[in-house]
Amino acid sequence: MKVTWKNADGTSISAEVAPGVSLMEAAIANNVPHITGDCGGNLACATCHVFVDADWSEKIGPPEDMEDGMLDITAVERTQHSRLSCQIIASEDLDGLVLHMPA
Amino acid sequence: MTVWAPTDNGHADITSHDSYLDGVPHNTFARLRQDDPLHWTEYSQGKAFWSVTRHADILAMNAKPAIFSSAQGIRMEDQTYEEYLARRTFQETDAPEHMMTRMKVAKAFSGPVIAGFEDAIRQLCAEILEEALSVSEFDATKTIARQLPMRMLGRILGLPDEDLPWLVEKGDALIANTDPDFTTHVLDKMTTDEFRMMPFNSPAGAELYVYAKDLMARKAAAGENNGVLNMILQPGKDGSTITDEEFRNFFCLLVAAGNDTTRYSIAAGIQAMCHQPELLEQMRSDGSIWETAGDEIIRWATPAIYFRRTATEDVEMHGKTIRAGDKVIYWFASGNRDETAFETPFKVDLSRKPNRHLSFGQGGPHVCLGMWLARLEVKILFQELAKRLGSIEAAGPHKFLRSNFVGGIKELPVRVTRN
């Protein structure tokens, strides 16, 4: 699937991501700024925070309880589109997904 | 250029505290990374264990806490189950228990909350540095590095100033419990098992328990309801609150971990400035390095040399089999010098980016809770130091802690001129 990370400064990074890989891991592999994934996808750090593009929000869905709790400690304040990208797993039906980066 | 060249012969006993008296035996770890990345390591004080020394392996294994558990101890030393239960903090738990506790304390140490302390940290740094730099020769660990984390912890926890030196002393006794300069109960030379049920196998743990309990009572009596401690005592989303036992263990952890690690990051950074003179110049002239400098200093320092896990199932790796129940040690100090993960790993490069160092235990659920505070303290301390310095050089040999666990320069004589 193709995913695009849009930075606050207007630049963007796009990459092909294999199904089954988390979008946190994909961001690190593609040197996407601001995503450090410090806890390795274990829901303990909130350093892979993204805003899901409004067009994709419904398809991606809301966070589960534990993720919802961690979204309270993100560096940039959460919105209704906030997700931790370690919990979004690449699959073909997400092809074209757009994620916005916190500043 | 390397800041200092490791002097071990490549075959040091990495379990022996004495092997760390001249710093981490990096030649030995370099050999292990190259020749035997999953090394069965004999240990004279207990059961042998697997040493994991490559950056990529540590990251991959740390992300699998269900297979490599924290709930049977996180230090090299073996513990009975009874000792484990009595001494553990939330560092020594797995999901979901670990997350339940972590959620209660995470907010207080999150990036945005910690960012609110920037002015307080800067003011403290200025006070500490003005005092330290009033003379031209001093021990930088004692007069700079040891001061900031202690005073800052006191500030954010709302502790009385007069208690701080005592807390630092107890924190040192807990963590540096293998160095006779810091405790009378040197762990590997102890002849008593009197303290085996106390945090860190140390009488200081018991004293901190009592202090934390009194502190809670005092705050409750005074009706104090602000500050980090109170944030931690608030009920979580599910309505549960932190238990007395969790609080006391957490308090011990704060005093021990909060003091030591940032101190030794600062000390290692000052040591690097003495040996790489261009660092001071970069700090003074290149504002852009501050986005990356703190993390590089923390990589360079690696104050937590290792943490341990225990395998919960058999795992095949590098042609060997880790058996369920085997101890596995992630050598962060080795991962942070891994040539395949870092260009010129033995050089301090303040603009290193990306810098996927492992000093905070990155890659796993136990990633350092205090990392935002540590980064901010280190950054601001060096900003304020560079502003005031004309030059800095070593004024004598520095001395490392006697510890295979805490990587720290305990004596760092320096000579300075003011800007």
C-alpha cells in the first residue's frame, strides 16, 4: 500500500509499505520527522502520534482504550483525528492513506 | 578522533564491576558484536546469561516483551520469587500490570508537562553554574552534574530543600550499590542477607519507604493538591488510584533513577567537551545543534549500561537457542557504540541525526518515563554552560563508578576560563 505523511511545513514523504507492517515502523524506516516510536509499538510512549486525514478517519476508526489513554500525553495536543501510528497496520485496503504530522 | 580509547584487552569479564573502573570495556563489546552477538556469559555471582550486544538485536527483542519478560528481575543478579515481590517496582512488571501503573504516572512526565519546567530548569542551571564557575578548577561531577537533577526533582516533587542532600545520598546508595564510595553495603561483597527484601537489596530503600510515607501524610494533612506527586495520586480514567505500595516503590525509583542517570549524562558531556574542544565552539555558535545535542550527549553517556529480561519461551537466534527461563541482557552501552547503527560511534557529533540511541531503553514498553525531563535538563545545562565558558579542559584523570550497571564518571576534575 502507499502511504503519505504530510508535514506541517507543507513537505511530504510517500512510501510503499508492505501489508502487516505498522505505520510507526514504516515511518521510522522512511525517516519521517517527529516519529521516533520509542516504545517499539507497545503503547507506552506516544511518540508515533499522527492525525489521520479527515477523508480516512472513518475507515481507520477510533483508538482503543489503552491507546486513548496514551493520546493524552502526546507532544502536540490530540484532536478527533489523533491516532498512534504503531496501532495502524498496513493493508491493501488502506492504499493511498494520508497522515498529517504534528508540528 | 575518539574522545577516549577503551583500554580493555577485548576479553574483559563483562559481569565484573571491576571491569568498568576505566569505563565500559568497549573493546570486549566490539569483539562480541562482531564475533558472538548472542554470547553465553558465565557469571561468578549467579546463573549464566545471554548477552545481546548489537543495536538491531536489542531493538528487535525489546519490542517483544511477551517473550522477553521484565517480571522476573531486570538486573544481572538472581532473585528468589519472594525477594522479587518485595523489591520490585513497576519496572519489574509486564503488561497489563505495567501499563496500568504507567498510565497513572505517564502524564506527569509527558513532554508537554515537562516543557512547562523549562524556565525553572534554566534558573536552576544559572544558579548552579554561577556557583561552580566562581573558581577555575573544580570537580564537575560534584559541583555541576550532581546538583541539577537533585534540585530539579525536589522542585517538581515539591520536596523541602533541606531534604535534598539526604535524598541524593540515599539514591546513590541504592543505585551505585556496588561502589564502596557510595554505600557501606557493597552488593557483591555483602556478608549479610538482612536487606534482601528491600529495594535494591539496600537499607537505603527502607529509609526511602518511610520518607515517602511520611511525605504523603504531610501533604495530605496540609491539603496540598498540586504538583507532580498529586498528579500521580489522582484517580485514572478507570477510577483506580495508585496503591500505597506502588507509590512508595515509585518514589524509590524516582529518587534512584531520577538522580543518577541525568547526572552521569551531564558528566559525560562535560568530559567530552574537555576532549573534543570543537564542541564548546559548536555549542556557542551553532544554534541549530540544540535540536540534537542533548540526545547525542545522552547516547555518549549511556548511564544505564544494561537491563535484563527473562525468556518466557524457547527462541532460536544466531544459530543458538535461548531457553525459556534463561536470563537475557540487553547491553545498551554496546548498542550505542554499534558501528552498523552509528557512523563514528566513538565520536561525539552534536548534530547527529537520526540518532536512534538506546540510552532510554528505546524500542520497548519500559522506555524511560523521565526521558523528556532528562533531555530538557541536559540541553539547558549545556546551553547555559557554553554561554558562560571561555575554555574547559581536564585538570586531572577522571574516575568511573565501580559498577557494571551504572555508567558514570564519579570524579571529573576540570579547569575552566569564563567567557
